Amino acid sequence: MSKPSVSTAYISASTNRFNHAADASTSSVIACGSGKLIALWNTQDPDGRGIFQTLPGHDGLVTCVRFVASDAFASADDRGTVRYWRLFGTEWRTTAIVKAHQKAISVLREFDKFLLTGSSDSSIKIWEVQRGDVDDEVKEFQTISLQGWYPLSIAIAFLPSSEAIILAIGGTDRKVHVWTHSDGPFIRSVALSGHEDWIRALAFRVLSTPNDPLVLASGSQDGTIRLWNVESFTKMQAQSQTRTKHPGDDLSDDLLDAFEASLGDLGADAEEGGRQISLKRHILTVKSSSGTQQYSITFDALLIGHEAGITSLSWSPSNASLLSTSTDSSLIIWAPSSIVSTAYSSSTSSIWINVQRFGDVGGQRLGGFTGGLWSNGGAEAMAWGWSGGWRRWRRITSDNHGGTAGEEWEEVGAISGHSGAVKGLDWSPKGDYLVSVGLDQTTRIHGAITSSAPEQSIWHELSRPQVHGYDLMGAAWLGPWTFASVADEKVARVFEAPRNFVEEVRVLGVKDLAQSEGDRPATASVPPLGLSNKAVSDAPSELDSSRSRRRPFEGELASITLWPEIEKVFGHGYESITISASNSLDLLATACRATSPQHAVIRVYTTAGYHPFGVPLEGHSLTVTRIVFSPPNDRYVLTVSRDRTWRLFEKKENGYMPIAADKSHGRIIWDCAWSCEGDLFATASRDKTVKIWKQHSDSARWGAIMTMKFEEAATAVAFCSAGADAQERWLAVGLETGEIKIYSSLMSTPDQWTPVLTIDSNLAHVDQINRLAWRATDDPRRKQLASCSEDGTLKVLIVQFEID
């Protein structure tokens, strides 16, 4: 037997809720923190493929990612560790690991030879990085103590026409602190006040010509953005002397001061009385070996347009415009308007307007946007939201004057995933698509869309049928258009596909369908204060026409792809924990959390009318963790439990009857699975073993014919057959560490299983695997294995077997 090979067909992962958790490289690859993993997404992929790789390594949640070059980036986590990554050929490797802080790192920036980390231990550390051939050396250069407030943002740049460096720090004390560095350490210079809440975002605009001022943008939770100009003070004095004196010039400053004072007199009850605009000029002095230089920092513009706190700011690669995201679910592109210029204003001051506004009007999406960035040289603007999904807009036309005002933008597809542990998954009966449920309280359907290359179909999320108020625990298909799900509540809910979804899978080529599919409601909606999706018969028609030829985007998935709920199935006394459907799809079985034999029962229902089929199956004393019907004709039901036993029930005309049980595992049994032929089953346990069981030929007893031992707890198992008359079959075992191991056995020797492949955390997961499922495909050699994990990712792996 030769070794099978593995590749990735699909990775579904969300982006962490930290506003520095993603960054784009110059080659338009986005690296974003997803749980403890770093996910890589090439936004310029010709087929529109999503995340193509995940990098394991961090032990905590990834809070910051920052590209240093197109082939190197740094990442930081909430345990205080920084990792440096470099690309060697096609492989990303860690070249340096630094335990930078004792507490979580909230901000990470890199500039020149420095790497800066800010942490919730109220300090900023500055590191010097020396790049080697294979490893990088990171040495501590300086520590800045912030006396009790936390850094939330850092910006760093060269001062105009100088080698000196300016560092701006913003955070929870509502001021922008400016530090400078020329020869020795960084020194504190000035503090810019004006914002009324935490400063979450800072960004310097790099100089395009030597005469331009350096512009610092600061964005705060008070919903405003302030622009500050940094310019050489000597140059400013020269400018002011050359300008002709207007008679009103002397008055202007005094008038403004008087106006400000009168604003203050209005008292705190005046609408905007508190928001004072200070035009004070702050002077910086930088001493270096070449002499002393002076710079002035002045407040230049106040950008008001967001209705809630600013979460991120970034200047476009061409420096013409500024992108801001906010918790009000909007993304704004700002640009200076060149029309307004009076005799007074010097050439530097300008009026800024918002030229583009994307996102949801009214901002009813929970949490809004967490962060945003430019990609593809400024031709795309994108942002990720509170639930971890991205939205992306692409510029399609630009006017000839190089401005941003006449541009047209359109939304294009992006990436999404569960923002929490993925608890369950199930392939639809013919293997057309995959449903997954998770602790982020959503149910998602993923499918492969036919693309230009016939071999490669591209996977995407197609629908989000259930956005619930309880953590979801499991789902099972009851037919091509019907599935049932269980959550942290006592009922199971059954959903039926709306017309929207049927149309979508037909047009996108996910499933081969005839033109019409019966009369269905168009879509579904959740009433206010309700938990049940109600059917909506007449959908707005403009929606269908524009969406006909493409997959739904994140904004639509979150709002208009719900499925109507057609049934609730009651019976259990505690929260549901697992659900399973029979192979014939006419029976449904559920179990709930239990600490006593009275509640540790399995209830079986018919899917025809959702009535109980026979009496509840008793025998377990603690929570039942998995229920499986035996192929091909559901003769047996196998159940495993926290009480370390498995039990077998046989079908009679009026229900299932107990026939066998065994307690040979030493810890909880997490999962069990029947072979495709129905002659064996496997149980996976926390005692680090998987046992294979078979019925003795002479007696009715079921006995263990093989025990596989592992280094870690086994948490998921799944069998796969090579076809009807094949000689070989395979077993996939998922471990608590996130690894997947594949074993092979010949039909003639069911008691001999040999390991043929280990899928490590680079391709598999970094946390406990909750479910494994093989896709029903006709190809005997090329199999697809779906896996979901506590690390928040769902993957579909292609396993290519070589059959002799």
C-alpha cells in the first residue's frame, strides 16, 4: 500500500475581534488571526477561492498581524508572545519567537529596523530586529511605561526631510502621545488632546513630496477622526513672513479665542459646547548629531460622519484618501475636496469629505466593523465584522482627474466562518453540500460552486439558515431540502429550504436540478423577540434578479438567507446535546444532557409526522454523546455515553430493543461510527484508544477485535469505503490535539488496521476535533473528508488514495 496524499479543498474560518488582527501584503495576500491560527487569503485569486492555508503556532488568541515585507510578517497573541514568520519557497516558517509581555499584546507595529509591541500590562516595548538567513534575532531596545493606561494604537514615521523618527501612541487616556527618536532612545515630546474617548486608531500618511506636511490621523471611540499636520517649524515661519498681511489677520486669532471662550460659557448643557477645537501649535524639538530641528504639530481637520466609535484607519497606497471603519457598521473613504480655498487658508489646510460610504445604513448589525484595510493597490477596500466575516468592495471605474469623487464601486465576495467552536457537521444525503453548527449560534451551509477549471470547484458558504439565540450542538439532514438542528434548549427544530436556496444551488451548479422544485416560501425572517424563523412568501423581486448569478455576500448571509422553521420536536427534560438521522431518512434520534438514568434516554421520532417511534431507549446513566444508525437498513442503533459504555438496540416492529452493551473503555466515549457495510463499528474514547467491534459468528455477542492506541484522546471517528466490491476500507480518527490519522484495512482481515497517513496541525486543526465525515463520492480513489474543531475552523480535505 502506498501512502495517500492530502490537499485542502476548503477552509472556513472567521477573523478575531481585534482591530489589528489582519493585514494585507503588497501582493494582496491577507493574513488574519482566526482563533489560535493565522489564516492566509489571496484576495486576487482568479477563481475567487477563500482561505488557502492556516498556520499553527500560537498558544493564545492571535490579536495582531502585521506584514513586514511581502514575504515576512509578525504576529502577536493574548499571552504576550510575538512570532516572526518568513516565506521560504511556498512554506511559511517561524523564524523568531519572543515572549514580549506578561499580558495580552494589544498592538504591534514594525518600522525601519524596529518592532514595537504594546500590551495591557501598560507598557510599550521597542525591539530591534536583525534578519538572518534562516532565523531572525529580536533584541529589546527600550521599554516605555505608560503609567497605568493601556495602548490601543501606535503609528510611526520619519519626520519631514529628516532621519529622525516620530512615534504616536493612543489609548485609554484620550490623548495622542508623541515621542521622537534620533540617536539615543525614544523621548517623550508632546501630548495632543482633543478626543473625548479612547483612541483606537492612528495612521501616518507617508510623504509623497518633500514639501508636504506629515499628516497623522487619529480615530476615537467618540466617533470622530482628527487630522494633525506635522511640519518643519522654520519653513512655517518663512511662509508666514512671505505672505502679504491682510488687515484682518491680526484679529483672526483673538476672534477665535473669544469665540472659543463664548462656547465654553454656554455651559455643559449646550449641545456641542464641550467639543472645543483647539488650534494650539505644539512645538517639537529634535536634537541629533547634525544639529537641532524644530517641528510644529497643528490640528488640521475634524472628520465627522460615523455615528459610533472608530475602529480602524488606513491611508490608501496612493495617499489620496483615508479609509475608516466604525462600530456603526459603516466603512467610509475620505478625500480632500480641492474646490474650497479662500484667500486666508494656506495651501495645507483643506476640507475633507466622505466620498464613499459602504456597509449597512442605520448600523443595526451587531458590533459593526472590527477593522478594515486596503488591498490590491488601493483598488479594493475591505473590512471584517464582529461575527468574523469579511465584506469587500472593488473599484470598477475611476474618473480621469485622479480624484475619488467620481468613482463607482461594487461589492464582491469575501470570506466567512464560525466565530467560535464548530460542534457538528453533516453532509446532505447525496453529498452535495455540508451543514455546520457552532457555538456562535449559527447554522451554515457550505457547497462547491462550479468554476472555470472542471476538476476544481470552489467552496463557499451558501446560506445561513439559522441565526439562533442558543449555542447550537448538532444538525442532521432529513432529506435534500430538510434538516433538523439541536441547540442548548429542550427542543429540536426542523427547517425546510426556501425558494431562494433552491434557485441558488441550481444556478451555481452545486446540485443538478430540474427547473422547478415545487411550491416553496421565498425566504424566512425572525420576528422581533422571537426565536423561530417564519416563512415569507413574497420576497422582493429586485433581490432575486441581481443575485441570480453569484453567491451571497456576508451582509446577505447575515440577513436574508434564513430558512423557515416547519416543526419543533419536544420530549427531553434538559438541553439537547446530539442529533442523528437514520440512513433511510425516515427516523430521527435525539439525546439530552443527563446526570441520571431517567434522563439519559434516546428518543426516536418518525420524520413523517415527528411522532415517537417506540419507547425511549433506556440503559445509559449519564449524557449520551453520539447516536448512530447502522447502514444499510437501520437494523441497529448504537449509542455511546459519558458513562463509558456503548449500547446496541435492534429494530423490532414497534421500536428498538436493547440487545448488547459493554463497558471496557476507561473514560468518556466521545464518538462512534459504523462501517459502510454495517459489519463493524468503532468507538473513540478519552482513554486514548479506538476500539473496533464485530459480532462473533457463533454467538450474538459483539466483541472488540482490535484496539488502536494513541498519544492523545481520540474524539472523532469515521469509516470510508472504496466502493461496492473493493478490497480495502479506511478509518479516519480525530484526536484532541487536532490531528487526523487515517488507517487502512482489507475486507478479508477486519481485525488488522495499519496506519497509512497522519494529517498534522498544518493541514488539520489545532484543537479537539468534534466531528469527521466522509463525503459520498463515486470516485474510489479521491475522497473528501470534512472535519470541524474547537479551534473554530471547518475544513474539507481531499485525500487521494492509491489503490493497487
